[in-house]
Amino acid sequence: MNPFQELPYSRGDAVADDGPLPDLLTFADGAPVRTADDWARRRAEIADIIIPLEYGGMPPALPPEATDVELVHGKANASRRFGIEGVWQDLYYVEVSGGEAPLRFTLTLWTPSGDGPFPVVLNGDGCWAYLSDATASEALRRGFAVASFNRCEIARDRDGTRDRGIYAAFPGEYGAISAWAWAYHRAYDALLRLPKLDAGRVAITGHSRGGKTVELAGATDTRIAAVGDNNSGCCGFGCNRVRGEGCERIADITRVFPFWFDKGFAAWSGREAELPFDQHFLAALIAPRPLLFAVAHGDLWSNPVGACETYRAVLPVYRLLGAEEKFGIVFREGGHGHLTGDWARFLDFSSQAMA
Ligand code: GTR
């Protein structure tokens, strides 16, 4: 039994149900998916359906050598800040070459005491204030290094303006969520170059739009060892077809944030039943690697009922791959937020699941 498997809602709790989800374990031509080899082919099929239609594709894949790191300030003593002996802070510029314009973002790294190699928790929500010192301490105390960047340095979270950041360097039709997910890949490339880190144990976590982002980042880069999706809701873990009371729909999200998605995605507004995919397609791309959905009962906008349905639809894939224990879903009371307790649970889950 998976201790991280809480499923408090059933499909009957939904206030709207647009019918069956496209089956993950059936190929588009109707053939069944029976083995791990079959799944590898089905996985590619699924990625080709959801990623272009919803997120507008991805920016170009780059080899790790395209990303360089420059130490801006090294070894600042952070022991007092976190109340933990031997913690150091290093500040880096991450520079991505190969584009039409220079592209750079800042990465902060805190390492615990010791020689490592340390597992890493990587978070790109630096535009927000959720990664408090108390939160980082939870990670450092568990022996994780903490790496933090601001995804909005790569693509602004403001409007559809595409004249700077990644859109100037690598022009394309992809939406901001894809750009942010790509930034996680470049941050991973940067971590590869830094001493004392365990490249095989890099866990990523993000909240809300940042949760949608980490799911897509994990779905499109198998080097990422674990994904913590916190309160992602619509276009993250929320099921489009199975909707709980007061949840966000495609029509809502594409009206306010059209630039997060493919230009054509808004056309599915009110047509959820016809979508050739649902959000279980995205989560399934992460299997068999560890994935945790963290849901808040009071965050109705993020569709807790639909999160359970997405979970139920993806679980058979983890089972097929013999990794049921690596797929979790947890609930807490309260509303929208990436709280210290949410991080602590993801750190416990991922240290166990990445072991
Ligand atoms: C909301 C948006 C949600 C979620 C949230 C957030 O306004 O409708 O899908 O992304 O923002 O990122 O906090």
C-alpha cells in the first residue's frame, strides 16, 4: 500500500462529467498496450498528441554543452540564515548559447554540510515568495541541496509579448508553460556542471502555474528523477472532463492566460468531451519516475475531485511499469499555496522514491 495514496473523492463527487477519458493503455489504432516496450511506443504517441495541442510544443532541445555556468558569488556562509551548520550559498549565472540572442538567468544554490553528492530539490518559482527560509531548511536538514531560479527571467508571466527572453533567443510558437519547463531543463544542465551534486537525484517542484510547469518539464526530460506538482489544477493535474464544484475550466484559463498555451488551445473551451487527450496524458509521461500530486481540499479552483480522477487514470501505467509506489497523491486542509508542510511531504516522498 502506498502511504502517499490518498483518494478522498470519487467520480460521483463531480458536478460535471464529460464521459470517459481516452485510455492510456490503448494505442490510437485500438491495439492494447501490454508491455513496457509497448508503453515506450504509446508514450511517444501520447506526447505527440498533448504537447503540441495544449502547450504549443516545446522550445528546441539542446545538448548539455549549450548551457554554461558562471559563478557570480561563491561560498557565502548561510548557516545563520537557516540555523543549520555548514550551509553555503553560491550564486550562478546560467548562460544558454545557440540562440539568436543571449539568454541568461540566475540560479541560487544552497548546499548542506558534507561532501555530497547531494540530491537536489530544484524550484523555478523564484518570482513568488513560497521558498521561505523555513522551507529551504526542511530540505537542507534532510540532506538535499536546494537550487532556485526565477522562470520569469526566461519568459515573462505578463502578456503575450514575445520580444525578449527565450522568445528572442529561440523564436517559436510554444507557450509560456513550455518555456518555463525548458528553463528547468537548462537549470538541470547547469547543475550537471556543479560539484557535490547527484545528477541522478534531482527532484523538481513547483506550485500552481509552476506545478503545471514541473509536470511538463518532467514529462519532456527523463533526466529529472522526481516531480512534485503542488496545486496545479487546470492544465496540470486537474481533469478537464471531470470537474468538481467551482473549478477552473479551459475557457477560464485561456481567457486570462492565453499566452501560457498553444494558440489553438482556447478553441477547446466548452468542448472538453471532444478533447483527444486529458491531463492524465501529461502525468503518464513521467511514469515510472516518482510523481506526487499535492492537493488542498479548499482549493476548489484547482479541481481536487478531478485530481483524483487523473490519478486513477494514470495509475495503471505505473502498475504496468512495476512502479505503483512511485506515484502519490496527498491532500491537506486549507487553500491554494505552496506551504512548508507541502514541501516537507514532497521531500519525504522523493527521498524515499529516488533511493
Ligand atoms: C490562477 C490560474 C490558475 C493557477 C493560479 C496560480 O489565476 O487561473 O490556473 O495557475 O493562477 O498560478 O496561482
